[in-house]
Amino acid sequence: MARVSPALNLFFLRYIGKFRIKHSAGHWTVHSHLPPLNHPAFGRFISRHLLERTAGPSHAQIGLTNACPQACAYCYNRERRGQTMDTETILRAVRELQELGVCWLGLTGGEPLLNPDIARIVASAADGCAVKLFTTGSTLTREKARELKQAGLFSVSVSLDHWRPEIHDRNRGLSGAFATALNAIRLFQETGGIQVGVSAVVSRDMIGAGQVEEFLEFLQGLGIDESWLCEPKPSVAAFSSAISKAGSISAATPGTRWSTSTPAARSAPACSRP
Ligand code: SF4
């Protein structure tokens, strides 16, 4: 850090100082949207983005499929058009992003576990990047969780919106979605070596009823490493009408950010995937 400008150095140290650095899954982790401090990707982040001040991005996300078994009222993917990339195209995109200086890569969808080549993609991305998976948990098996760990997956965020199964299932448009999410959390935890968290879309109902703290206590009880709470994001043209039709699923105040009381991250920016 000695060759980093004093102002940038101070900014970065202040930023890191807002979090509780945790030793988990073999990593010294600030939070799952930054490569662990003892991961080669963090060294690349320092050299490419703090020392060389490269113009390229440090973070990126790739959608591995548009397919998804769930039907969230606030789905950012609902009217996405265009062709799904085949595996070779995805792998080429990963290489190009790595060359640009990307050191953190999120894998999303749709439901990325539905891409049969996901382990191969993780293995390729993990060569230079901290790789995070955003998933509903659908189709996850113990074997798949192990395969992803062996491929080098750093972190996973499982979507979970409420502690009451019927509300989560209703929000997600799929009966059994809550059980699927909890099962995925358990499988990843039992696999070990992966930072396990939750991404939640917080509704206006939950905020209005003063239930966010109760939700955070529920999440803490799951023994996860961190949780990311965010509001629905207007990613598609249908966002407004979808929200108005969704009844109780309504956007929190735009720009609202919620701190998590789970041990690993006390104050976190919003997640990038509902
Ligand atoms: S899980 Fe994600 S991709 Fe699937 S319906 Fe919900 S928001 Fe859309």
C-alpha cells in the first residue's frame, strides 16, 4: 500500500475499517463483494486498481442462463431479450474480463445452477477472480455444492426474503421456494470452504411493520456469514407495473440500505441480485 496515494490509501483503509474482518472458509474476508485479503485476486485488485489505476472494471457479473423456476414479482430478468451465451462464449467473456482487470466475478441468471457447465465456468473464473454465486438454491445437490467448492467458488448468496415460508413462497411465485433456499444454505454450509450468505429483497410491508430487525435475527440464527438486504431494482421496463400488481410486494424507499446484524458484515451495500 506504500505506493498508493495517501488519499486513496486513507479512503480504502477507512472503508475496510467499517467492517469486521472475519477468518472464514480459509479466507480473511471483509465481505463477499471484495476478494478475501489473502486471495490472489485481492493482490490483483491492489496492483491493477489502486497502484496502476487501470481504467477497466474491478467487478463484473455474468448471467449464465435466463431460465429460472421461480417467478418473482420484482424479477429483473422478466423481459430480458437476447440470446443466452453458450459456454465457450461465457468462457471467452470471463477471460476478457480478467484481462481488463476484473478480480471479482458474480455468476447470476436466471438461476445459474441450471447451466450444466457452471463448475467449469467457476473453475475458469476462479483463476484470478474471487467468484460469487447468486442462487435461489433450485436443483442444488450435495454433489453439486462440492463440485463448485472444488472448482474454486469463494462465496454464495442464497435468495431469502422472509422468515415465514408462505410469504417467501408467495414473493417468489413458487411453493417450496423457502424450503429450497434453506436446504441450499445447509448444503453449502456442510460443504465447507465457501462463504455462505443470504440476499433478501425487503418489502415495504416488512419495513412498515418494523420487522426488519426480526428478520435479521432470523438470518443470524441460520449461522450464515453475512446478509445483504436490498430494495427491488428497476432493471426492466415492466418494473413499475409488476410492482403495482404485486400488492404487498412493494419497493422500499429508493436508495434505502439496511445494515445487517449478522457477525460478518455489520454494514453492507445492497446486493446485486434479488
Ligand atoms: S429468482 Fe431471480 S431470475 Fe428468478 S424469477 Fe426471481 S428475480 Fe427473476
